[in-house]
Amino acid sequence: MKTETTCINGVFVLNPVVYPDNRGLFFESYQKEIFEKLNINTEFVQDIQ
């Protein structure tokens, strides 16, 4: 996942790396370690793509 800072303090753009194949797409929409490095302390209950 690629992270970008913005001109707004505390706002980030998170761009997942997309891996396409003959079945469709795969990407990691959440990685705890990346969120922690950005001081985003949250717990997801569900993520549907």
C-alpha cells in the first residue's frame, strides 16, 4: 500500500497495490502496521470489496 500526505494535517491518501488475474482483482485494503505508523488507531469490524 502506498501512502501520500496531503496539505491537510492528519489526512492521508492510501492507495492499494492492485493485483489483477483471470478471476478479477486482489488488493490489500487494510494493514494494521501502516495505519499505526500514520497514528491511525482503529479497529475494522468488516471490510467488503
